[in-house]
Amino acid sequence: MNIKPLCNHKSMLGEGPVWDAANHTIFWVDIMGCAIHALDMKSHALRSISTPSMIGSFALCSDGNIIAALQDGFAFINKNTREINAIGDPEKHLKGNRFNDGKTDPAGRFWAGSMSLNGEKGTGNLYMVDEQLQVKKQIENVSISNGLCWSLDHRFFYYIDTPTMEVVRYDYDNATGEISNKTTVISIPAKEGYPDGMTIDSEGMLWIAHWEGWQVARWDPSTGNKIDAIHLPVSLVTSICFGGENMDEMFITSARVGLTDEQLAEEPLAGSSFIISKTGFKGFTFPAFNLSQQ
């Protein structure tokens, strides 16, 4: 495998890579830098969109624009004009929270969860934005809402609340977005690092980015076993997605927030986003947010 930084840019808290297959572009966010970054993989041109507050995650919409989970709620962002149109803030009463990881489900609804800015436990929640722009709370009493994805047959929803060191599975109804019957499918040993962002490959295996773990690891949700890992030159690995023309490349984000000068000297690439080619695995793009009812 060939692991290399995407570009020279380093994020303070890189997260949420999204592959735009139509435009051969990889997007990611810098949560603390209040920005969405986009790198054209053909021209290698990097452009950025600043956001008015911290951005936890986003997804591409069916019109090519962006739906985002900002510190102050959900909003649409026009990629060209950079105009921001608010959808709603379900946590306007929780000023100590911000949004974190998010993704679209198989039906094109956007899911994103929240967390405390000061480390308070259980103040976060996971929300779903549907086609009518109704915001519904799906899971409550979350500490650090993180990785989320759906099984290949759309029967299950997988979810990570980082401090639990677990991946849980819910039964999932693709017609309604309803989830039920929570069960733990993976328990992660402390030595692996904290589970952060997550995606799924063409064989139904889960790929998890491990904060303080120097790796992305492949886990089997049917057995709970770790079955593969790719080690990276940075400790704070945050998220992962598949992309490239054949969907066999990995894009991985990382962070540098909180690292000491000594640690930064040991990890000069901390905060970089990486591409791994010739992985031997394939994945998928997640659907665009469904604007058909708008």
C-alpha cells in the first residue's frame, strides 16, 4: 500500500472525509478551523469554504450543494456563493454542545450527532434530518457522537459513542429511518485507541479510525473481531472513507489538536489528510441528501 498526504495543508481537527465521484474531489472538514476543504484529485487544486461556527460534518446534496451540521445547528451551504441557509438548531438550549460526525443514510436522510465542548458526559444526542427538513432525535444521552454507517442490505445501523469503546448495532427501517433493538457487536480494547469515524466496505466489514491508535482497523461486526489494520504516521486518526475511480482508495483524516511540541516533532504529518492507494478493498460513496421534496 502507498500511504501519502493529500496535500501540504494540515487541519487542527480534520474530520468527515466525503468523496464526490462526479467531480473527482475529496472533501473534509476542519472542525476547529471552521472550514470545509475540497481537493480536486485531477488538478490538485485545493479550495476552502469558511463556516461561521465549528462544523462537525456535512454531506453533499442531490443538487451538488452541502448540508452541514454546524455548532449552531443544521444548514445548507451553497458551494459556489457560500451562502448559508439555516434549517434548524435542535440544541439551541444546549450552548455547551457542538455537532460532530454525520452521514447520509441509504434513503438520503442526513444524520449527525452532538457532544459537549468541555467533556461533559451524556449531554449529546444523535439526530436525523429527513426530506421535509424535519429534525428528529434518534439517540439521546450520548457523550461523543461519532462513527455511523449502515449494513449493505440496509437492515442495520452501526454507531459509535466513543467513550463506550463499542460499536453498537440497531435494527434499521429504511422506509422511515426508525431504529430499534440496540445491541453491542464490537468491544474495542483500550490498546487499540478510541473508536472515531467509521465506514463499511464491499464485504460488509467496518473500517474504524482509532484516535490515539495510529491506525484504521477493519472489524467484523458479525464476530466482533479485528481482522486487519493499516498503521499511519499520526496518532490522532479521526475518520475514513473510500473513493477514487474504482472506489478502492482510502481517504483518512487526522488531527493535531492537543499535541505537545514534542509530540508534533515526532508526528510532523499530524493534521494531514491521507490517501492510501492499492488497498485491496473497495467501498462506497454514501447517498446525496435527498432534495426531491424541496
